[in-house]
Amino acid sequence: MKRHLFTFAALVLPAVGLWGQNPITLEYNVQQLREEFSEENANWNYMSSVENLYMPDKGDLFMHRNNPNSAYAFVTKWENSLRVFSIISRLKMGPAETPDQSIGIVCLVQRDGKGAVVVEFNKFKQYRVKQLVGAYYRYISGTAEDKGWVKSNLLRGKDDYNDLEVRAALPQVDVYINGKFAQSFDVPDYGPGQMGLVIGPGTKAKADFFHVHATSQTIAAGDSSAVVNNTPVTPIEQITKLRFELEMKDRDLRECQTERIKAVSVMEDQIGGLISENQRLTMQNKQLAEFRNEILVDMDEDAFLTVARSLKDEIVKNQRLESQVQTYRDSLRTTHQTYSKLKLALLDKSIKKAEVQKVERDRQESINTKSEIEAELQDKRLTKEQEEWERKNFKPIAATESTAPDAKPVEQPVGKPKEDKKSEGKAGKKDNPNKEIAAPPSEALPEASPLPIPVRKAEKKND
């Protein structure tokens, strides 16, 4: 059976496209192909292999391309000769891990397999239009640096379905995204070709439907899929078709070869494991044989049974002792863990207590420091008050004229005997009769001075 599946390679070539031309205004109202993917049918070559999985799933076409390096075209087997057509498909891409993952429509797949048009989108709300020229791609949208990807607000989120539509009236092709015009371009020298879906490397996606429509004028002119079987085929076209089929078979053989290599690799791993196990068993058998030949060769049957039972008892005893030792080890490990937890708890408690004591000590030191500062300020204030009082109230008695200049002032006694006054008066009168008698000094007592500072401190402390 011919398999209409195609794998494309990519190469950066100059982009060609006509962004400014007018969109196609034809009305595509005649249905040619209606695929809802409710069940398998003859229009598609459903498959399940290591690299590709395409099958209906609950009204959708589930697609999984497991090859991380190349895209894959899932082409319908429905033959057509339409030059004027419209393809619309509702697609949704699954969780994407790399920027190369994509899903889209492939159309105008030429008979020689060296021409096609691909319209696809990715998880970054970008779309791309590219043309297969020979064995390489030419980007029609975007730039070569961006690999043809163009950001578009017409695309919905990564978890939503997007409607892609390709309208063709050769050589012009228009692209619509979710019912809105996106781009227009020409593909000269292109004839009718096969159609289908294209899935990027390592991509999972779903297709809700795949519809193909034509115009009533096209059907009236006889350009439909019904005339494909009546169209004469030239020898060159036959050779081209056979070469294309051979290329497809060669690709299928390469896929089968890849699957066979993987299966052989798995079997070799399993065989290697079996060989290792056989070698181990062989070594054990050899050791047992040596034991039997060297030790048990001279023993009779009773002695052998006795030794065997003793050996069995010793083995059982050793196993029991090993179990007890393991139990003790587990108990010791549990005890050690409990001790470690208790030690950590005690350390935490000691640390908290030390922190509380430190806080209390710092608080007490702060209070003592504050008290000392206040006492020192109080002493300074009292000293200043005492000095001020002494300056104002203490008046030393001036020295007499006969006193030496360096002599300290002497306090005047409170009073003198009368005879002294008489003798002094007589002497004064005798020496200087004209001199007036001096007035007696004031008998008022000097005011008492305040107590010394140490005495006041002691009394204040006692109070």
C-alpha cells in the first residue's frame, strides 16, 4: 500500500511573497472533503510506530511526532486535481518543550515530492509560511534570521484551538488565521497536489476537523477530484510517480531499520544480563563442585549428613545472630538519635536561659550606670551651689596696716577686755592727742558655712 507521508528538510533561502496584493474574493461553497476524525477511514493512512502516532481519539485526530530532529507530513490519500480550493482545519498544540514544536497544514504537495506549501503555528503565538523547493525550504513569511516566524495577535493561547485556512486560486495563495486574513503570496509553476497536516519535531497535537471546499465555477468547469482518474498520464509522470513511491518505500524501510536497530539494542542488553547471570551461576557451581571434591570425597553418607546438618544449624544460628545484631544496631541508632535530640533540647534551653540572664544583666548594668551618672551630676550640682554660696556669704576680715602684705587675713575676735580698750585709748591719746578714737568693731557673729561635701554625702546615704 502506498503511504502518503512525507518528511521535509529545511534550509534558509530568500523569502518570497506578495504582501500587498489583493486577497482572493471567490466563494468556496462546494464541499469536496469532510473529515471529522470520528473513526478511521480510507482517506488517511493511520499509523503507530516508534517515531509517529496518528489515530482518532474522541472525535479528534491525535498526533505525536517522537522524532526530535525533523517534521512530518501526514498527507491524505484522497486524490484531487483542484487548482482552486479552500482548506480549513481546527488545530491545537499540546504542551511544548522546545521552540521547534509546531502544527499546521501542508498543501500543493507536488507529484515529484519536490514542492509543497506549509502553513503552521507554534506556542509563542507565531505563524510561518514556507515553500518546499526541491529538498529545501524557502521562507515566505518573516525573515531568514527568525526562520520565517511572525508574531500575530490573530492566534489564540497555547491551550486553545486555532483555525487555519488556506485559500488557493493558483498561482495565488492566501492564508487566514481564525477567520481573518494574514498573508497572500504566489507559487508559480505549481499544479494541483495532495493535502494534509504537518507536525513539527517532538510535537503532540490534535486536529478537530479537516475540510476542503471548491467553488461552483471550478466544479462546473470540470476541475474536481472526479476527473483525476480520467486524466491521461504521460510516461514522465508515471516515472515520477514511481520514483516518489520508491522514495516513500525507502523512507519506510529506513524507519523499519531504525526500529529494528532499537529492538536489537534492547535484546542485546537483555542477553548481556542473562550472560552475566549465567557466569555467576557457573562460578557458584564450580565452587560447590570443588567443595564436594576436596572435602566430601572421603566421607561416608552418615558423616556427610551429620556435617551437612551441623553446617545448616550453624548457618541458621549465624542468621539469627545477624538478625539480633541488626536489632541491637537499630536500637543503638534509635538511642543515639534520642540522645542527640535531648542534647539539642538541653542546649536550646541553656542558650535561652543564658540569653535571658544576659538581658537581665545588661538591664541591671544600665540601671546602675544611670544611677551613677545621676549621682555624679547631683554632686556636681551641689558642689556648684556650695561654691556659689561661699562666694556670696563668706567675707574675710581685712588685714591691719601693720600686717605684712603676705599675711593671711585674720578674723576679728568677738570682743576685748575693757582694760585693753582703756590702755589702747590712753596710748592713742598719748601718742596722738588730735587723733580721733576708732569705733569698736562689730560684735556680730559671722554666718555659719555649709557642711563639707563628704559629710553631706554620708548623711544623704544614711537617709
